[in-house]
Amino acid sequence: MGSEAVETIQREMTAFARRARAHAGRMHPELSLVAFTLLGHLEESDGCRATDLAAHYGLDKSTISRQVTALERAGLIERRPDPSDMRVQALHLTDAGRRILAQVTESRRAAFRERLDGWSPADLERFAAYLVRYNAEGAPRHTEDAPRDSSVSAVSSEFGGGRTMA
């Protein structure tokens, strides 16, 4: 494997992650990249338990607990009894959470469109395919506790790779 190419990829991916975190605050001042990711997962999964989020992203339960608490306080998510087990509380988006997620999603798409304006359709298709491949190969192998998802590796890094955050 070409070490120079790998170094370039590592450097550019780091720059991309930094830029994504920096731009997240501009998309919505109250919604970090981590919060956006969690809200998106809750929307896609139509709600889930906090332990499911921790397993999905390979994170400590305490890390997820802090994030969930902040999202609850902001009124963006709520706990509801899980219909399959009434002893369990599932996390769901509130109407406010759905609105903010939709706003930020559209802002992020507009920013990507602007940044990629001028790229040829062939370049866009190739770039998209490479990103899908990169994320799929970096995702943890499918287990009952950690479903395979192309966003896992990127979000795990954003959360601190499974370490708790201060």
C-alpha cells in the first residue's frame, strides 16, 4: 500500500472531520455534530434504547447517557415505553427534534451541494462510491449488539472512539 497516499488520505480525512465539527455549530447553534448524528439515527430507526445507541456506535453507556440527557433537556427527544417490553424506555424524536433535524439536514445538503458545485457527475459518482466503500470496510462486523452500518466508524471517531467524553 502506498504510504504517501495513506498519509494524504489520513491528513485529508482529519481536515474533513475538523471542518465538519466546525461547520456543525453554524448549521444550528444548539446542535453539535454528535447530536445531529444521534437524532438522525433515532429518526432512521424510529426510536431505540440508549443501550442500543451505545452498542451501535461502540461507545460507553455513560457517553450516550450524557448525550441523551442533553437532547432530552433541549426537548429534542423523549422517552416512551417500548411496546415490546413495557419495562424498557425507548428514545424517540419530539416534533421539535424532527424540525431541527430536517433544518440541519437541509443546511448540510446545501453546503455539500455548494462545495461540490462544478464537479462532474462522474467525479461525484466515483467520490460517493469511494466513501461508501471506505465506510463499509471500516464498520465493525455485524453482531447482535453492534449492527453493521456505514456511519459507525465515522461517528465512533467523532464520539472519541468509544472513550467517554468530558
